[in-house]
Amino acid sequence: MEAKVVLQSRTPTGTSSQGVNKQRCPPVRAVLARPAESIVGSGTKERLRLKLKPADSKREVAQDSSSFHNDNWFDLWAINYLSQSLQAATGVKSMLSGYESLVETTAMMSKKFNTKTQQELVMQVLDTAIPKLILNMIKTLLPQSQFTREYFAAFTTMFFAWLIGPSEVRESELNGRREKNVVYVKKCRFLEQSNCVGMCINLCKMPSQAFIKDSLGMPLNMVPNFDDMSCEMIFGQDPPTPNDDPALKQPCYKLCRANQKHTVKSSG
């Protein structure tokens, strides 16, 4: 409401009983004239709302920022291509689009096939997505070296944000030297959307490690953190054996999207 100031007219000076003049300030009265919506902009109203409900607003912002991805045309093309390729290879069908289609397709795969078949199907799709000639050229022209490891790390951060989310290159020590061969994903998009440890292991970690090692000659160890949903992709480092890999001993989330148990034996 708008407040109009009205000054009540009174004598500016008064005389006390002792004859001493004292100055008196005119009182201010507020008159409510019309609703504030007509004079308060939307930005101001939003700030007022945030001040009135700080806890709820923070929670809403946190949820929005964690799940928001601004996919461009290339991202959408890559997402749909991968989703359709998986559907063609497995016979499942999703009526959704975008990243939701990819997550729904992989969720149906995890329910329909055992863990070994899941990994084989993903490797099959990856193998057919890139021509053999290109894979052989990369393997020949870029043998394992510090340059290749750092190149793979930088390439992953630039061209695979649509799949794993924003990431950055970090250093690690390999063979007694510091290298920029680690891709750090602050919050994995696939793990966040699927909310399933088994899908992360069998449809991402295990087949990706095997595919990059077999097709490109590059060892890769993917180390997901299931507490904060971050992940490290360490190029040039062999992953642990299934029996020694901590990721394969992680219990699934209570609200698992696939609702399917996974074990060390089946994941291996």
C-alpha cells in the first residue's frame, strides 16, 4: 500500500508552565491510498517474497540449480542419438524426449537384462557409434603418453557435458609426475537423474572403462562418489579388480529408480 504523508497543522512553538519555549515536531500520519502492486515492480516483489520465506526460497533455488541443464542443439542431438541407439539395440521403447528419454531407456534396460548383458549392450552401442577406422586411427596416432592422457581429459570436459554434466580438468600424480589427466565431475548428471548405483556401475562406469581401454588403448578408472554424486575419471590408471573396487560394494539408494539390487559378482 502507498503511504501519503499528511502533516497536522499545529502551532510550532508552545509555552510550558515554567515559561520556557519548546519546539514541537509536527506529527506524521500515514494514509493508505492504493495497493502496492501498482507501484512495486516484479523484481521488488520477488525480493520481498524471498525475505518473507528465506528457508523455502533457498530450498527451491538449490533444487533448481542442481537439476538445470541448458542443452543446446548439439547436446539434444547427442542425447537423442544415444537414447535411440540404446533402444534399437535392446528393443525397449521410450515415449519421452531429451535426457528423460535416455534415463527411462537405461532404467528399462537395467530391469530387463542382467548386469553382464547391460554392460555388453552399452559397449556394443559405443562400438557402432564410432567407425572402426576412426578408433584405429586414434589408437595408432595417439598411443598412451602424458600428452594423450591430458588430451583425452580436456576433450571429455569440452564435448561430454551433455552426458555427465559440467566438469573440469584436475591434476594427479602418475609415474612420479604431475599430469592434468583427471576429469572431475562435480555432480554427475546421469547418476543424479537415475538415482541408481547399479545403473551408474553397469551402464556407465564398467562399459566405459572397458570400451576406452579396448578401443583406444587408454586405461581409465572411473571413481564415483555416491555421497555427493561427484565422479573422477582418471586417464592412464587401471581400475581395480571387481572384487577390490569400492564402487561395486556400495549399497543402492533407498529411492532407486531401477529398484534393482546389484552385487560385486554380477557387476563384475
